[in-house]
Amino acid sequence: MRTVGITGPTGAGKTTALRAIEAMGGAVFDCDRIYEELLRSSAQMLAAIEGHFPGTVREGTLDRAKLADTVFSDPEALRDLSEITHPYVIREVSRRLREAEEAGREIAAIDAIGLFESGADRLCDYTVFVTAPLELRLRRVTERDGIDMRSARSRALAQRGDEYFEARCDYKLVNDFPDEEKFFQYCREFFQEDRNGGDQRRAFLHTEAHQ
């Protein structure tokens, strides 16, 4: 089974790329969703959080407001929280990857903006950076999430810039297509190249605008 890591900023089109993998019969694992599941089910992870941030877990349930007050205004505390939780997420992703391989899946994808910070990239055969021109990303986010352009821009500026992902990813897919379905087909062709055993994927790097 080939495993691909997919990352990139909000509104770029990661969901469409993941949908293309699912359409090919692949398995998709969202690290954020797995993290949320573990917050509800992993007593070990909650105990580790409580051990470092006392008072944030009560009766086996994370007190999100208390954790936010403790962590999110302190970059060092936020790093400490990530160091605690990432290993649990990676172990669970690894387990699910094994299950997918045993089930005969030919391709799987790990979805994470923090792909490299979490160490999930080490589980991948290659990594893909999905991006789009900023104004396109902003428009998609406002339409999708129902927020105004100012909020969308603030969210985008809070994320890492393209240069961070470009320096770390093996491939870059530019979603400057006029509609989602054309990008969906483009992604299917890209991932199909790997499944066919060829390596024409380099032709997809730094693609110019599509008509």
C-alpha cells in the first residue's frame, strides 16, 4: 500500500484531493478528527494532559475552556501539548494504516496541516502540498464557512506560508481550476500515476493557471 501525506492551507482544496483518493478506493485518515476521537476515548492521553496541565481533565473529560486558558496564550505550553498528544495520534494512524493494508487497500492518505510537526510525514511514501492563489482560498473559505472576508484573511495569515510547505513536500498541486470537479479529476490523474507504477508526477509540479 502506498501512503501519501496531504497538507496545505485552509481553502486550498485538500478535501477535494482526499475525495479523489477515496474515489480510487483509498483510505483517508484525518489527523484532526482522530485527535478529537482520542480526546473522548483515550484515558492514557487524557491522563498525560492532566499530568502536565493539572486541572484540565475532570471526571475523565477534558475541560476545553481550562485548557484554552492554560495553553493557547503561551506558545511554549502549546508546544508542550503537541508533544504530549502527537505520539498518541501517530500510533492510532499507524494502527489504522495497518488495518487498511490488511484489507487490501492500494493507497491511503494522511490529512494534516501539521503533517511535519506531528511526525506523520514519516508514515508516508511521499507528501503533497495542495495550494491555491490567496484570493481564491479566501473566497472559498467565506463561501464554505459563512464568515466575512476580513475573518478569512486573518485565518489565512495565521497559517504557515507556502514557502514552509514547498520546502518540505515532495509535490505541489496548484488548485487554480475554475471549478472543483476539474481539480478533482486532476488529482485523480496525479495519484493514478503512482498507482500505475510510473513517475510522471513531477510534471504536476508548479502548474501554471488552468483554463
